[in-house]
Amino acid sequence: MPLTLATTTPGEPEIFASLQGEGPSAGRPSVFIRLSRCNLACVWCDTAYSWRFFGDNRPHRDGLDFARATNQLSVPEADAAARIVALKGNRLVITGGEPLLQGPALARMLELLPAMHVEVETNGTIAPPLALDALVQQYNVSPKLAHSGNPASIALLPERLAAWAADPRAWFKFVIATPGDVVEVLALASDYTIPAERIFLMPEGTASATLREREVWLAELCLAHGFRMSDRLHIHLYGDTRGT
């Protein structure tokens, strides 16, 4: 069965080796696989090419849409596994889009791989199937706050947030655009008893200068509330580019 992947260039699936740029594994050499399609639509999403195809009217601040034929690719699970193995890493980051939309196919792909540390990056709205969950060592859960443009009724599902909070493999990474966004994080941490040490605050931005500017006040908020701060290392190293 095929996986539906994003592309780096037409015909080339976005499977690559790089340093993890965000969250608890930042700086670690990793192999990445980026899946296409998402059930949410963040107005500031920096991978809109993985879901905002011609005819998709969900809002995005750049107003860009993309041709599905050149930005989405079906890849057999065995072929994706072979590409991952060829990159000779021992840590795999599954990202998107929203990877858990393709949970069963991902589980079958992982069964074909040698033992690896597997991280799944998710918006936190979808439960992983049991077959996949058994093969995952780490979840990087990024619930979408109001400034993402997604209604809380679809982006912040109580049963899913409670399940992630109860899972010690789940780390929470909140995208922060203004200091006021942290009020929402504090409320979610309280409502779902999320330990502060499992919460990262990360500045929203796709330019190094923007990230640095926001990190000045974000650092103070992390200190005040006992949260960890995540940079976006890949933006500083490579810019806002695919396959990095």
C-alpha cells in the first residue's frame, strides 16, 4: 500500500537526513519523512505545500496554493522504508502535514525498518492506531492555539489532550506568536494537568530575525512559568526550505 508524501521537487519524496530543529530532540541527527495532507489549516503553516492544493479555500496568510501533481506523491511503503534505510540514521522523525491521518500505513512501513528511535510530530487531534503506537518512542504534540486560525472545536479535543497528557512519551510544543498566546497554554496545562517540564514554547516565524526577536520575550515567559523554550534550528541553518 502507498504512503502519500510531500515532495522536495516534483517526483522526489521528502525523505531526508538533517538535524532535528525543534523540541526535545533539537540538534540530534535524524532521518525525516514528511507526509502530505492535514486535517487542520494553520494560517502561518510553513509546510502549506503539503496540504493547500488548488481548490482548497482554507485561509493562509501567504495566499499560496499548490499543484497537487507536483507537491504530493504516492510511495509504496517498502520503497519509503528503503529510502529511510539508505540514509543510515538511527532516529526517524515522522512529520507532515498530519502524519496520523496515515497511521496504519506508517505502522506497516515501520515494521520494515531496523530498530530505530521513532518520533511522530502531530497536531494532537488524532489517536494513533495501536499497531503504530507500539512502535513509537516519542510524540511531539503541537496543539494549535487560537492564533492558528483553527476553531478550538476541531483543534483542541478534550479526549485527545487528556490522552496525550497521560502519555509520558508525549512532549507538548506550542507555537507562540505574541506574549498573550501563553495565557492559552497556561489554561491547557491546568485543565489537562500537563507537567511544565514537558511543555516547550516555540516562536512562530520562518526567518531567523523574527525568531530571535520573539525569543527575547519568550525566554522571560519560559523562566516565569517553568516551561522549556524551543528554537527552530533548521531555519537558522538552512532558511525556510524543503528537505531540511
